[in-house]
Amino acid sequence: TIAPGLGCNYNCKYCFENHRESFDKMTNEMQDAIINYIKNQVIKNKNLERISITWFGGEPLLYADIIDYMSSKLIEFCDSNGIQYYSGIISNGRFLTKENTKMLKKNRIGHVQISIDGLKDYYIIQKQATSFDFEQTISNIVDASNYLPIAVRINVGDSIDSAIALTEYLLKGRGLDGKIKIYIAHTRNYDNSYTASEEQSAHGKFLDMEAQYISLFGKG
């Protein structure tokens, strides 16, 4: 997992990085050091057949230039040494532009996970975003789904209603049925302390919501 930088364009209520004070970007020296580290690990492990990279953040597409540079170097090295190269990215989708989609495809991104929380009004509140942010993100998903494998992760708290509404909108309203995968994930406010029984109860409630979701839309 490689985080080219820790900055993000959103401030999601549930994000564990909200209280971070430093949002540094990788220096050129650090990029090359990581590339060399990976190369050395491959050389040491003679039986290694495959490398899998996940681009993470912050929002990694704020650093598209770094992803492009490091990916190209690693792909060149892997191809020269008979190593399979696979990569994916975890993003909020706001900067999954046509240009960045083209860059990711060139660099063999085999999986794009985009986290969304609900339809426009709910999305704006959860991410402290704007109406334009929501519309642009959905448009990006529609366009990019023609070129990249996309999985939408819908974050849910105590209710599944927003996830159901968003899923219906994406699959039917935006014509993405059969073009993307969608699943739900549980988010909690981890600034608070929870007892073991509270954790167990919350997890059990989520499993019930997940079963309800799967009964409506299937698994993935």
C-alpha cells in the first residue's frame, strides 16, 4: 500500500485521518527510495511471481503525477524481470477525470474503489462537500466505468435507507447496472469509546442491514 500524499479534498465525519496535522506529499527522493526498496525485495525473493500495489491516501488522485511516475517505473521493472504487476486505487472519485482515467488504465489499475455515502443532500453533509462535488463524482463514475473496473463502497451508519436510495439511483437512474459493483460498509464514530457489548450490538445491526441490502440487490 502506497500513500503518495495525505491531503484530501473532503473532511468526512467518520474519517480516522480527520485530526491529522500533517498532509505531506512524497518528495521525489522518497518516490525513488520506495521504488528501489520494492526492486530490492524482488531481487531478494527469487520465487516471487507477482506484485500488488494499492494506492491510498488521503485522496491519492490529488497526486496523479506521483502515481503515474512510480507506476511506470515499477511496471517497467516487473516486465523486465518476468513479474506480474497488479494495482488498485482507493479514492473518493472526485478527481477520476477522463485524463486520470486514461492514466490509471495505462498504468494497469485493475480495481477502483470509490467511497460514497448517499444521495446529494446526505453526501454533502457527510463529506462537507458541495452539490457540484456530488454531480462531478457521479459523472466521473459513469464515464470511467467504460474503461476501468469500479466498485462503489457505500458507507452506512445506523440506517440503510441512504444506501438503498443511492444504489437504485446508480443502477437505474444512471444506467450502471452490470457496469459497476456496489457493496455497503459500516462506519462508526471512533472518537467515542465503546464497550464490547456495544461493539457487538452495532456489528450485529450492520449484519442485519447487510442481509437486507443483499436481498434487495444481490451480493456485489
